[in-house]
Amino acid sequence: MTFSGVTTSFVTGPYVENGITMTPPTGGGYYGFQSNGTVHLDQGSTNGIYDFTFASGLFDLVSIDVATSYGAGGLGTFTAFDAGNTQIGTVNFSANTVGTKLLSLTGVSRLRLVATGTHFNIDNLVLNAAAVPEPATWGMMIAGFGMMGAAMRTRRRSTNVTFA
């Protein structure tokens, strides 16, 4: 997600790019710097919550570029949630952690940014679709479990051997 489609006008509604939706907080919004495609998050005078969802299901969070703006001290916290809405990871950003941040969060269903400063810049949110087993793999696994269950249920029959 490069945010290259964000306009230079202040926007308060969701932004969608490549199946990823960023939803800003009530009263907050964002606008783009067209010179480099960076999106500037502006939540006004309060902390803002931005939610990122992936239309195709689960994804792996690889990296993101972050920076402060207008002298804002705090940046924020990214929290990742799985499909069951259980928190699976948290990454904190401060003025000392600007730049590209490499992450390794897998199986993410939703990403939430709680911005603690009034101004925050992000760019190049790199996501990959999470690996999903193919139907044939699931079929082989289920068949294997079925055969193991059948083998466990089968009784051993004792055979008597007599020599004449």
C-alpha cells in the first residue's frame, strides 16, 4: 500500500488501495504528499484510531515506513489481530524509530494504529497474503486421520498356530 492515490485535500472517509482499506477515526482524517506518495494522518488534538483491513482475508505484515510531522513527539502503536479478534502482536513507534520498520507478523486479519501524536506519516505498508493450504492438502490430511482412526479401531485377532 503506497498511498499514491491519496489526494492533497483533507479526507475523512476510508481509503482503499489494492484490497486494503484504511478507516480513519471520527473527527480525524488524512491527506497525501503527492511528491513522494506519503500519507499524513491528522487526528486533530486527540489520539486517533486507524483500522486497516484486508479484503482477501488474512495477511502477513512485512514492513512500514513511519515518520513524525510538525514536531509531534509521539507516533503510535500498531496492534495486529487474528481472525478471532485476538491480539497477536504490537509494535510501538516513537520519534526515535522513524524510517522503515521491518515486521514479521503473520496471520493478521486486522491492523489497528493508535496514533498518540497529533500528526503521523506512514508510507509503503507492505503486506503479503497469508499462506492458505490448498484443498487437496486438506483432503489428504483428513483422509490420513480417517485411516489412522480406522487402524486404531481394528482389533487384532489372535491366531493359533499348531504344529503337527
